Amino acid sequence: MEIWINPACSKCRSAISLLDEEGAAYTVRRYLEDVPSEAEIREVLERLGLEPWDITRTQEAVAKELGMKEWARDAGSRERWIAALAEHPRLIQRPIITADDGTAVVARTDEAVRDALGRSQDEDPSTFV
């Protein structure tokens, strides 16, 4: 499994701590440094079952500068949102865990992290050390 984090984020640090406590095997992606492409964002959105506006941090300064709260939230505007997330990765909600079963979760709670762990464990028990 992979977890997209911002090390300065307390929710990300909590998720990493829980993964470590559970002995999970995972890869860390510091997505502000290793910025996901538009294609990667589309793939994660598909795995999450969400739209780009669902994972956008609209309270960030850049979101306010762009006026994102006023952007349409429809199929015709989807690519505009994805492009903004790729250009300004700070807008991406965090942490995001991509589970080994092909799904993903926005892991802002311990329950969400455990959900991702369960998905990975069910799919491949070797993901635990």
C-alpha cells in the first residue's frame, strides 16, 4: 500500500503511527515533493470513488485565490479541478492510502486507516511484517 502524506500534517503523522503500530508494509509518498500527475490523480479518484472537488482543500489560500468554491462541480468541470490539484498539490486532501485491493481511502481518522489496513490484509497477508 502507499500513503500520500505531508509530513507537517498531524493527520498524516497519526496515520503513519497507526500503520507502524500495526506492522503494515507501506510506501510513503511525500506528494508535495513527488507531485502526482493528472493521470495519477484520476486513478486515485477512481479508486476512492470520489470526484476531484471531494478531495480538494478549499480552505487553502491558493484555493481561495483561484476562487474554487465558485467552480462548477460537474462532469464538464472535472478536468479543470484535476489540473488544479496537479498544479497545486497542497490542495489535495491528506493522507490518502491506496490499498492493495485496488481501492483507496482518505485516511483522516483511525477508522479509515484501519479500513485500508483491512483491505490490504484481506487481499495479501504478506503486506504485514
